[in-house]
Amino acid sequence: MNRVQSPPQIQNRIDLQRVADMIEPGSRVLDIGCGDGALLDYLVHFKQVDGRGIELSQEGVNRSVSLGLAVVQGDAETDLHNYPSDAFDYVILSQTLQSIYDVRGTLDELLRIGRHAIVSFPNLGYWRVRFDLLMHGRSPMSEKLPFIWCDSPNIRFFTLTDFVNLAEDMGLGIDRIVSIDHAGRATPRNGVGLWTNWLAEEAIYLLSRGTSSASAEAPPGER
């Protein structure tokens, strides 16, 4: 009897693996800020998606193209308007939202060109970041926020609760939340409560058009 083999995991990037797990095989996918193409390469080869990518750095574009991926150089804040509405099933913005100036406009564009958007970012509410600010009085740094303030590409510093509140304000649907702690443990959530906002180093949100079903209040088991 032949066993169906599971696809390999994306090495050393639990966050990218959890993003990949949210995407249905055979989907149309746009990966914005795709870096070296690791996630897009995985999705194309192991989930047979029709994948496209946008990357700001020429080095990242070159690396992605060398893998045979359809990646172009571009900027999320200036180039998304070039894509037609409903062009994709999923639009991914991984570890990039914190460097975006027009957050609301970009989120609107993600859900205009895609039926779903997957957004991930580091959590400023993580307890090590809070402790560093409280005890040392300096701009927060962590493994996910590794730059000193004057060298950082990040211009937005926000928490998991902040993002849920923004989604509710914009009328976006949050279909799924996955929090990731310092040890790399990924946990599905129905909402963001006090302890999730305290202990999660980063999070991934699956968004859709419509009213948010997630909550910024503590779900059962977190109170």
C-alpha cells in the first residue's frame, strides 16, 4: 500500500509555513514583498498555485527569477492599483505591513485584487519588547524587530489588538488568526486577548471582505 507523502516544510520559517497552510491548492496567489521567493517557490511546487510575486529589492527579484518564479520589481504602496479587481484568490503581505505608510489604503487594495488577504507582522505588545522599553527606556528591539531605531525600515509599531481593532473599524473579516511565540509554536486563535497579545511574538491574519468575526476581547481560556 502506497502512502501519500506530505510535502516538505519551509526550512527555518514557521511563519511562512503557516501562511502556506492557509492557502488552498491550485489557487491564484500574489506574494507582495516575496523576498528570495522561498514561500512562493513552495506554493508553486507543492500546492500547484498560479503564483506571482512583487519584490522591492533587485537582489530578491534576481533570486526569485533564478528559481523560475514570475516575480517583478515593485512597491506595494504604488503598484497594486495596476492589478484588476479579483485577480487573485489570495494576496500575501508577510512581515511588511509595519513598513507601509498608507496602511488602510494598502489593506483595501489587498482585498480589492484578492478574495482573501494574508497579513503577518511582529507584535509590539510581546512581553520582551515591553520589558525592554520599561527597563531600559530605549526603542524596542527583539528577534523580530532587530534594528536600532535609526536604521529600522519599520515605521509602524503596533500590537495584535491594534490590528484587530483596525480590521473592525475598516469592516474587514478576520477568518483566522495564528499566533507564534518565541519558541516557534504556532497556535490558532478565535480572537486576541490579554495573554495572546502578551505572549505572541508575531501573528498571521487571514482576512476577507465583510464584517470581522474575530474579537479583541479575551476568548475563553485566556481570561
